[in-house]
Amino acid sequence: MKNINLLMVENSQMESERIILRPVSFQDAEDMFEYTSDEETTRYIYDEHQDIEQTKRVIANYYIEEPIGKYSIVLKETNKMIGTVEFRIHEWNNSGELGFTLNRQFWGNGYMTEAGNLILDLAFHVLELERVYSGHDVRNTASGKVLKRLGMTYEGTHRRDQKVRGVFTDTAHYSILKAEYTDK
């Protein structure tokens, strides 16, 4: 029987041509604050951070306290942290849930697709999951495009199922199955 947590820890750092995925650390605080304090980057997920101390608290109490499946996206060339990817495993149904945030200064360069493909490779080739899914606020069409580029299929929209910044929003849901990923 495979130990999912052990496999996740063994794969806590992954890399592709241009990026490294690694655990979030305090060295990321300034880079993370750069985008978490930007209303345009965060408007579909959470309130922007007001100061770097808030970002440090989030790093300590969220990313470092339970680090498994939470990655910094770091540019190899500059060692700059440009976003995060989260991958939550649901062993009861052999699936994983993908979430992500990217500094808007780096939108449109394929970094999130590159990071997503690292996660999908981990999910299907290492963890042997059956399904990976994700959702996004319907107003955030760019996230939907990322999910489509990852080969995910639109499954439907849940109405008013999330509260973001005090407003109930609709979430578009996507998924990809192991067979679909390995056939690409």
C-alpha cells in the first residue's frame, strides 16, 4: 500500500524547464507580499494583504504549519517566487484538488500551465490518482483557460457556492482523469 504523505514529501521539490516547485518558506515573504497585496491578483480569491507581517503570518500559520502539497513557484533564472500551487489529496476517492495563485506581472507566460503539468505528472505517475479537479470563480476566465490547457474538462458550475471578499460567487468546475492524462 502506498503512503501518500511519504510520496508527497519525497516530491516536495519538482522542476521543469523554467520553474521549480518547492515548499513555501520565510524567504518568500517579500515576493509573496508583492502579489498578495495586489488587488488585481487576489480579487477572485481573498482580500489583499495589508502589510508584510500579515504575509509572514500566513506563511507561518498556513504554508509552514502544514506544508504537504503547498508549493512556491520559483523562476529558475532569477530565484524569484512568483506564486503558489496547492494540491490537496483526497485518499477516500483517489483524487486530488488543484489550486493556484500567480503574481499578475507573470501572467500570460505559461508558468501556471508548466506548474500544473508538474502537479499532474505527480498525481498520475507517482501517486497513481484516478482524478484531479479544480474550480475557479466564473469571473476569472484566465484560470479557466489554464485548466483547459492542462487538458481538463469543464464539468459544470456551482451557483453561489463560495464567498469571496464578502460576495457570493459561482464556481466553474473542471477535472481530468488518469486515462485522459496518460493518453495525451
